[in-house]
Amino acid sequence: MTGASPAPGARLRALLAGDEVVHLPGVHDAVSARLAVRSGARAVCLSGAVVSAVALGLPDLGFVHGSEIADRAAQVVPALDGVPLLADADTGYGNALQARRTAVRYAAAGVAGLHLEDQVAPKRCGHMTGKAIVDVAEAAGRVRATVEAGTGLVVVARTDALSVEGIGSVVERAHAFVEAGADAVFVEGADLAALTEVRSSLGAGVPFLVNRSEAGGPVEGGADDATLAGLGVRLVIHPVSALLAAARAAADAYAAIARDGHAGGGAPRMSWTDLTELVGLGDQIALEERYAEVVATR
């Protein structure tokens, strides 16, 4: 007998313990999950802003709840073939008790890890103005409760303090999060100078997550992986890139249909044959034939 596969959290934790940067593209459904896996992604992420847009048609202003993200994750995880999923947990959706419950719900959905932030509820997208944060004790309490839920999830503690209170508050919160048991720290909006200062204060051994989101505008260039790795960055998330690409292509296809009566050259498209192959038509047909043979031989 072969040994059991590592738990989702263990697979993501192994990436955090490595010495290189791993890029996590955003996924939002089973098709995008399969495409990400086919691309060679070693881990993926599920954004609350993306779930709010795709599932509710609403902006990232606290409309989506953890139960909806967990439901979406449960649809995505089977299509990932073991590739770990890091999911957005926003503020934990309440106080420490709700954050703990969120961890339990996410683990049941097959999520490997979550990132939890220190904004007040309802939160705002990290790239929006008008954000407010809870005090450091409440923020650390959310992290501790999530860790102590005992789910095995990787817990990434995020702070939005940089644009609200400045780097001093970021450093204080990072220390509090690590003391509360966080596996990694995520400083929203951090540049290299901010990462360097937080790294200097925390010392080596605490991995960072960096957000390379197009929610704040197109992301091109920036620090290379070697530079980020030297600062302790181990995970870089790209939460909205694939959805923005898909939405642009869909908009072009819809416009072509409305204008010309067919999609034509409105946008590049995957062939139907390629799509059905991606979602496993051949495997399903083979199973169907296998079971038909079993019935026929009785």
C-alpha cells in the first residue's frame, strides 16, 4: 500500500518552508482551476473580491461571507488534483470566535490555508481608500483563534496598517501575529522598503506573502524572485489576473455576437474539443464504457 497523500495544509506549509518564491494564480471555478494546474501552478489562491464579483456580482465591500467562499472552494478543490488552495478569509467575518469557525469551515472544504486581515468589518478591498483597522489585540486574537482551531490550515496574517497607521504599526502587528502562531505575514501594499524594515525587525525565519494584484492597476515588472526570496518572501499571489483576462475575452465575444450575429473573431477562444478534454470527457467516456461492459457480461 502507498502512504496517504499529505494533508492540504502540509503541502502548502512545505512551500512556505522552501527557499524559493512560489507564484499562486487566482482561480474562481473548476475550469480555471484545471487551467492553473495544467500551467504548472504549485499552489493557487481564491480571492474574496473575485468570489464577490463572480458569485454575487458585487464589489469587494464586505458582501461576501466565508460560507460562500467555502462553498466556492469546495467546487474548486476537486479540480486541483492535490494542488493546495490558499483562500481569502477577509476579517474572519466577526470576532475571534467567528474567525475560528471560518477556519473549521474552510478546512472541511479542502482549503490548504487562509489569509486573515485586521480591517474592521465590513472590510474594503485593500486597494481602496477609506479602510479602517481594529486594534492590535483584537487582530492578534483573531489570528490566535484561527490557529487554535486545530485544522492544520496554514494561517497567513495580513495587516492593512501600512496605508492607515504607517510602518511602525505594521511592525508591531507583525510581531503580535507571529506570537499568536501565524505561519506567515502579509503586509498589504508593501514595497521593498517596507518588507525590508519588517524583515529586519522580525529576523529570519518568518516567511512573507506578497500580493501582486491588478486591482490597483496593471502589475508589470517589479522585484524579481531572487530579490523577494532574499527578503523572506515565499508566496506571491495573483488573485484577479485570470478573472480580468476572462472577463475581457467574454466582453469581446458578447460584443461580437451582438454586432455580427456570431462570435467570429471577437476574441481568442479555446476550442470546444479542448475544453471537453480539459474537464475529462475522455476519462468519463472510458468509465461509462467500463461499466457498460460489466453489465453486459452478467
